[in-house]
Amino acid sequence: MSRLGEAGAQGAVVSWSGLGAALVQPAMLALISLAALVYVFSVGRALRGRARDWDFCVYYASAVAAREHLNPYTTDIAALGARFGLQAGRIDRATDPPTFILLFEPFTLLKPAAAYWLWIMLNALAFAAAVFVLLGPASGLDARAAIVLAALAIFYPPVADHFYYSQSKIPVLLMMALMMRWMERGHERAAGLVLALAGLLRAFPLVLLGYLFVRRRWAAFRWTFIGLAAGGVATMALFGVSNSLGFVRAVGFLTGHHWLGLSANIALDSFVSRIFRFSFGPHPGTVVVFLRTVVVPLAVLAMVGYTVEATVRRDANRDPDSAVFCLWLVTSVMLSPTAWIHYMVLALVLFAQLAVAANFGRVSHRALWAAVASYALIAAVCPGCPAEPGAPLLVPLLPRLPAVAVFLLGQVPFMALFAAWLAARWFVIDEIRGALARPCCAGSA
């Protein structure tokens, strides 16, 4: 790095140090904590009456079908859920992996309202545990800095979106945080098994097998497959082989044109599909359809290629902040067949690690600003307002804007995810020299 580059890195650390010192002052700390507490209660009020709606109603009806020895992937779960006053709407078939439905069955022993609040409570506990794993003593952060970052995690719009739609990605967030910490400590068996569990529950985290392979973490790699084999056999034995294989139908349903066309779908496949749809209309010719089938795999290969290339740049024995893990985690969201705004709760792992690295002067200026941009972009279109998280602030202006502007605004959620991916990539490949020896935040240990 040139002297100018070193000076830039030094200046970045100094500027972020000043910001961190300001945020952990007692008055500011008290204000942020109070605002976070008020926000938690306001979001909690918005959840009342949500037990009948997405996505809890889909989970509950799918599990009822399984408990009644029906195939939830072929049974009309919308009609089944109507018996309990649930409103599944156009989702009339199960859409979740068989292991998830199997483990959700005990909730159906309760009435929907009670089961719903139990589910919300368990997700809240999982969120608190994940924040503790990421920002607690293992992070090396001062307690005051950890409190500020925990508040920012609470304010992160995908978190409110997750709870509003009673989603299931916060347990995955906890599992990924644990996997990262266990790998840092050399607990390869536990890391592999928790990745297997996350894969059985939600499938897309299995992209991290690529991380284990490229980094040559063979013990974790092996134990992931052991966990997948054991969990897969147990699921088929309890859930049924034909029922388990029926999940293929759900994948086809979720990757249909309707879901790919929604701007809240932040998967790479959906983003590319929307570009084609906007450019060529809803009924393109055969050539355009063929072109899309070529471009999507190329985009996926490019994303994987850049992720692998960044991974091999980083010395296998020199990744104190688990930057490479963060990169693969964000990549797993982008490569999921479908990914919604609430999937971005997993970016909290990246944000936490960036904050830790910034605290000790181990991250570049551009990586930090890309993370800030990601947070700001998703906050602009998904403010997490208690009335209905996910409602864009710009909706009243849309009728007055040209079509191309409306389209571009619709792509902001994907751009927020892409900014997080850029932050993770730069986190991995940027070399920081001449950083401050002292931590950024005043009072840090």
C-alpha cells in the first residue's frame, strides 16, 4: 500500500474512532438504550393479531397436515388452516423444508394464538442470544460499545420485518453466529453439526460448504455431511420418504414468476429476472427467455467466482475477524433460490465483525462505508415502522415518478444486499497498515 493509502487508512480509523467515542458517552448511551426499548414495545404492539397471517399460518397449517399424516406439499393447507381461522391466501401448499415442518409439529399441540406467541418468544430469545454471541465478551468489545451496537441491531429494519412476518431466519442467525465462534476456537465438529442443522432447516446456508472446502476446514466439512446424513435419515423416518421428497414441489412454487417479480425478493435470480421483465415485458420472446436462462447461471458463477477469488487471497491462518466467513454468509443469501428482506438479518454477523475490526483498526474505510450504505438503503425503503414493517416510505410518490424511476426504487432492497456483499468482499481483500494500536471506542478494553 502506498503512503497515501496508509494515510487514508489511518484517517479512516481516526474518523470512526471519533464517532465511536461520541456514541458511548453516558448521555448518548442512555438515549439510544431508551429509544431501543421504546422501539421494541412498539414493534411488539404491531404483532397483535398477526397469528392468523403470513408466515406463521403457513408453518402451523403445514405442521397440522404432517401431524394428520397428510403430505403438506400436496395438501391444500389454505383450506386446512381455515379450520383454525388462519389466512394462508395464495400459499396453499407447504413451502418449508421437511425437517423444519417436522420440528414445528409440537407447536400444533397448542391453539394458534398460544403457539404464535411461543414462536415469537423463542425468536426473541434467539435474537438476544445471537447478539450476545456476536457482541458479548468473545468479541473483545467494551460493554458500552456493545450496547450501542446491540441497539443498532434492534433498529435494523429486517429484524422488525422478521418478527412482523413471524419468520424463521433469526434461529439461523444464532446458528451461524455459533458456527463462526466455534470455528474461531477450533471446535470443528460442533461447527459442522450446526451448519448441518441450519441446512436441514432452511437449505440455503449449505452454500457455506464452499467456504469450508476452499478454506480446507476438512473436519467441519466432514461433520456437516455426517449431520446432514443423520438428520436426513431421521427426517425421512419420521416425516416419510414421499413427504420429504415433496419439498421439490415447494422449490418450484417459490421460484415461480410471481415470486421472482417481487422487489422484496432480494435473491440474485430474482433481481436478474426483474431486469429482463422490465426490459422486455411480461411476455418476452423465445430468444429473450433463452437469454435469461443463460444470464442467470452466469451471474451466479460470477458471484461464486468473486467470492472464491477473495477467499483464496486471504491466508488460511490469518483471518482474525472471520471476514471470509462473513463473505460466504452474505453470498449464501444472494444465491438462495428466493430471499426476502428478512433474510438480511444474517448481515448482522457481518456488521458485528466489521465493528469489532474497526474497533481495533483492522478494516478499510470503504468496507465500513459499504456496510453503512447497506444499512441506510434498507432503512430507506423498509423503515420497520411499527404499523407495518416493510412499507416503503416513498409509496405516495410512486404514481408521480416515471416507470424507470419506480423500477430502480424497487431494486433498492437488492442493492442493500449487494452493498453488504461488497462490504464483506472488501473486508476480506483490503490490507490495512499503520492502523492505530489503541481501540477506536474510548473506554474499550
